[in-house]
Amino acid sequence: MKYLSSIGSYAIMVRDVFRKPTKWTIMKSLILKEIDELIYGSMGIIIFISFFIGGVVAIQTALNISNPLIPRNLIGFATRQSVILEFAPTFTSIIMAGKVGSYITSSIGTMRVTEQIDALEVMGVNSLNYLVFPKIVAMMFYPFVVAIAMYIGIFGGWIAGVFGGFSSSADFVEGLQLDFIPFHVTYSFIKSIVFAFIIATVPSYHGYFMKGGALEVGKAATVSFVWTSVVIIILNYILTQLMLG
Amino acid sequence: MIEVKDLRKSFDDTPVLKGISTTFEKGKTNLIIGQSGSGKTVFIKCLLGLITPDSGTISYEGRVYSELGLEGQRNLRQEMGMVFQGSALFDSMTVEGNVMFPLEMFTKQSPSEMQDRVDFVLERVNLIDAHKKYPAEISGGMQKRVAIARAIVMNPKYLFCDEPNSGLDPRTAIIIDNLIQEITREYNITTVVNTHDMNSVMEIGEKIVFLQHGIKEWEGSHRDIFKTDNQAVSNFVYSSELFKKVRQMYLEERD
């Protein structure tokens, strides 16, 4: 019953985010600030993780090929498929749920605790639109992050495969081009847009409706990460079944 | 004028406000006093529309808040200014940004007009050199003054203050009290102050509403409070020896 009530509150919150929009001149600067904070500010960690994940996928694949009949281009092929289908959109989203999600929950939660949200409401500002809408818009740029994660992940795989002595560059590149289905990239971007919406709204919900003091802000950030991850994993399954199943 | 009729509010079947009726007069500093847990904060949050009461009405110059609809309520809120207990200044904005925020949100003034207005209200609350500082860089008393400046920058008809003196030294508390009273008279606004501070009660309480266990136990002015025979009010206001002596002196002088 408690979960149903929370889902209902979340749906009402999402509806209210789009009501009574904030003046465009102010909203524009808020959106740019959030793009800087949520997207640009996450590039470093995403590039770092994607590079090494791509490398690990290539090494793991290479080490599991013991049969001489299996072509060496499988390393490139497996790296491409793993990175494009799962690691770039899903694994990166879990990282973002931790980094961006906890930032969103704690910043909105602190505003709740210090009555800044009440101050906005008393002034007649739609606080949900003012606080959450710019985050949703900023997160719509998330597919660009995923695209970069794809390139860097595959590049990491190439470096690990070629310089680790597991594959030649020609074999790896041949594997990358083998049976390429462009829809897989589209599928990955569609997933990333859905995950972006979840990363912007679920942590906002946990911050906006939190009760208590500074300790509860920390707890809310943890709970928000858990729920954002759970929702991403479930939606990942549903979207995969719908688009590839 | 704000008129409250039979206001009731419960949380999880625990009644907090049990049918409060009163009026808050225009151009006067109206105080809500009472012990912790008496329902003062819930009452002021109901007045602000931050908490929806279970029953009863609150009307602002005849406009019943609950009958206005979402848009009407938001428009009415733009006529309100609020000074929160912890000031509730936006951390990410400078003092100037905090005060300018309502102007940017709700007016079509040019940047120079907004700047003039901000300079005027900051000067009015005696803050001259703090424009570019962030809330974390100024003292509690200065934060309260910024909060007052932000609350009055839109020329509100109603000013609400939740414990404006909490955490301030006695001298700064008196300055804030006087500032609130001056602004109330100067702009002829309806001011409602939620306070524990007995100095405020004695100094600026032109109308005082005393709450106890969610009920309006007593109301009157700061002069009435000296001669009241209401036991609950006397126990609350004159709990310290100092205020007992002040009362005695007042009554002796009067006789």
C-alpha cells in the first residue's frame, strides 16, 4: 500500500512539474546551469569508466576464446555488442544514478530542510517546475553522454585487445564492422532517454518529499539511489523485451 | 485584514488546531504566541497556504483562500511576504540575487529598475555593503534582514514572520522587531509574527493571539497582557522573575 501511494505521489509530482511554467528568461539560465552540472560535470567519470569497461570486456572475451576455430574478430564484435547494447546505456545510467541522482536528492532535500522550497511556494512559484523541470531538460542531453561512452568503451576495448596482444588491429576492426545492426544504436538511445527521465525525476521525488533534518537528507540520497537503480533495471528488461524481443 | 473562522487541522488523527477564530488587523503587528507544540507553526503555515486545513476558512480582505483555485491561490501568495525562522535564503544566490528573485520572477521591470528597488529595500533594512555576499558569508542578524528585504521587495499586503528573533542576540532581536513594526506602519500591511520572545510581546504586540493546545486561549494587546487575569497567559508570559517585576511596576505605575 505504501509503495502504491508513493507511485501515485510520484505521478502527481511529474504532472505538477509541467504546470505553471517559470518565466523563460529564468528557466533558460537554470537549464544551462543544470546541463553544466549534470551532463558536463559527469563527463570525466563516464569517460574514465567506459574506457576501462570496454577494455575489460575485450580482455574477458579474448581469454574465453580457447577454441582455435573461433575467429579472433569475435573480440571486436563482442566488445561492440556489449558496449552498445548494455554497458553504455545501462551501466552508465547506474553510475549516473549514483553521481547525479544523489546530487539531485541532496540539493533538493537540503532546500526542503532549510525551508527554501516553502519560500518558493509562498512567493507563488511552482517549486516543482522551478527545481525539477530544468533537470529533466538537461538530462535529455544524456544520449550524447551515452554516445561518447560507446566510442570511448570501444576505443578502450581496441587498446586492451591490440596492445594486450589478444587481437590484431585489423581483426578487432573487422569484428566491430561485422553484422552491425544500426537499430541497436537507436535502441540504446531510446533506453538512455527513458533512463535520463528516471534519473532526473526519481531522485527529485525523494528530495522534494523528504522529511526531517540533515541526517535524513543523507538517508534520502541513499534510498533514492537504490530506487533509481531498481527502476532502471526493471525498465531495461521491459524495453529490451519490447524492442529486441 | 485576515479573518480566520473555526480553523481545524489534524495530523494522523491528532488534532493540532481545534477551531481557531480570530482576525489580524491591517497596519498592525499581530503576534501569535504560545508554548512549543501549541500549534503556532501549523497555524501560520495554514495562513500561508503551505498546509491545507481540514475545515474552517481564511479570508484575505474577503477573499476566501480555499475558494480561489490553484491559480488564484498562487496569485494571492504573490501578495504575501514571509520571513522564515531560518531565513530560508537561497544559498546559491548572493544577497542581491535573493532580494531580486521575486522581481525577476513576477515583474517586467528593466534590470536598472530592479536594481534600484533592490538597493532601496536593502538600504531600508540597513544593509549597505552586503549586496555581493552569499548568505553563508553574513551573520544571522544580517540574514534575517535580507529575508525581510526579500519579503517586502514586492510591496506585499501581508507579511508573515516565523520566530524572526530566534538565534539572535537581544540587541539584534530588538532591531529586527523595530524594523518589522516600522515596515508594518510605513506600508500599512497586515503583519503576523509567530514568536516566543517576550520582549517582542511587550514591545511590538499590537494584537496578540495566545494559543494553547491548539485553542485560542486569549487575545488582546500588549497593554491588555499586563492586566489580564487569564492564568494560562500569565503563566506563559510571566514565567520569568524579570517579567513578573515588569508587570508589577506597570500595574503600580497605573495605580
